[in-house]
Amino acid sequence: MARSARLAAQGLAIGLVVGLLTLLVWRVANGNGKGVAQALADGEHPTAPAFDLSRLDGRGRFDLASLRGKKPIVLDFWASWCVPCIHESRRLEAARKEYGNRVAFIGVDTKDFSGDAREWQKKHGITYPSVHDGSGSVLTKWGGLPIPRIFFVARSGKVVGELIVEEDLPRYLREIAAS
Amino acid sequence: MKRLFPIVLVALLLAPVARASERHPTLAELEGEVMCPVCETTLDLSNSPAAQQIKRLIATRIAAGDTKTQIKDRLVAEYGSAILAAPPHKGFGLVAWWLPVAGIVAAAVALGLGAWRWARAREPVPAGPPLDSALERRVDDELRRFEG
């Protein structure tokens, strides 16, 4: 009886250790996925990870997948505490005047207070709609900090590229508008 | 009962402090309980713009008379539960609180069992049957010869 109890306890302990090791290996291997930014850097064009978040303006929710096959997208990750975001969002606002009827411009306010974010939009004259990603979970799937991060998604739903240098904006806009 | 007295006394002394902290939290204590969402440290260790924004909000809410729970609830509503430095006392967060306790209890049980078995192994072996008189005499003779 004592021997079988000891064997059972040992088996349980070994099982626990093996289980924890497996979990660790799985976590290291998968992590949060490599993110869209890393996939693009590796020369891939992944399908845009879907999200469904509340709109900052309070007009319900926005589902990214709802635009798949219908309209190309410019996705702008920003926050009201992010100083460089002001410049990039203003550039997108200007570009929207030319491409707004062919391309959807969507902001993702991330790791931010929604109240401050709404004030920030008003203050800087940003009129394209934004959703609120307070926890930053959507940002993580797309590549994480730092922000601003701006991605270009073709009509098919494939991510074409990320804005790295200033010249990328007109180039990618032309590309996705023609997709 | 005498042993319980100091514990009860300390609990009674600390209760008003905890209640005051809940009703009238300070910025300093909340800075140690809330994470900066972009730097993975608590607010008191960060001066990033995101951390400063949250500190401003906390100061505003303290001035408005919010309790600690109300302020934390507001932060969680905006940022998710990861904004709190300590996991919540509910749902999956309970695992983080109770797993160490379970580990300590399991270790204590294992140690206790080990000590018990060790003590049992050291108990004197019961004496065997007495030697017969002839053999006893022979052993005595041998010992005398050996000592002499």
C-alpha cells in the first residue's frame, strides 16, 4: 500500500514537472506569434489579424474583417501620450483627402485613456475613425510597441507593408488603392 | 487563545489604516499598485509619457474623492486587468494568490512525512531472543581471553 502510494506520488510529481516543461516549451515556441511587423520584415505578407473593438466616438464597434474583400485599409496605431503620433496622424489625415473614397483609414488608440484620446483627436484635427485598444492586445498581434505603427492592407486582406520611412506613405497608398 | 491575542490585536490596529487607505488613497501608494502599460514597471518607477498620463488621472480622481477601488476599476476598464501590479482576487487571478500557499502547504506535508519516516527508521531494533546459556558462557570466555 505504502509502495503504491509512493509510486503514485512520484508519478504525479514527474507528470507535473513534464507538464510544466511542455507548457514552457510551447510558450517559448509560440509566444504571441511573431506579429505582423516581424512577418513583413521576413518578406511575408500575412492576412491582417482580425479584431473587433469599440469605436472611440461611441458609435458601436468596428470589425476589421468586415472590410475584407471590400476596401483596402490604412491602419494607424497611436495614443494621446505619443508625441510622434501627432505628425503621422496628420499626414494620414491629409492623405485621406485624396484617398478617402478608395481606402479606409482606421486608427487604433492603444494603451490609452479613451477620454484623452478623444480630446487628442479634436485638438489635432484627426477625423478618421478610431477604435480603443486599451490593453494593447491588438497592437501586440501587429508587432507591439513602439508607436506610431502604420500598416497598409490590400483589399484581399493581406498586409502589404508597414510605414518605415516617409516615402512609404504615398508608395503604399498607391499600391493598396489599386488592389 | 493567548497565542491568538497578538494576531487579533494587530488585525484590529491595522483595520482602520486599511479602511483609510481604501477611502482616501494617496498617489504614492497607487503608483506602487498600478503598472505603466508601456514600460512593464510600476508607475513609481516610470516617467514615461504614458505613466505620467495615468498619474495625472489618478491625482484627478483622488481630488474628486474616488475610493481606491473606484480608481482601480476605472483603470481596469480602460487598460484591462494587466494594469494592476497584483492579480485580482477573483477568477484565474486567484491561482496566483493561492498557488504559493498550496506549494508551502504541500512542502510542509512532504517535510513532515519525511521527518516522520526518518524518525521511525531510527527507532531501536527490538532485541532478539536470549542466547542459550552455553553460548553465553562461550562468549564470556572469549571476551575474557581477548581482554586478558
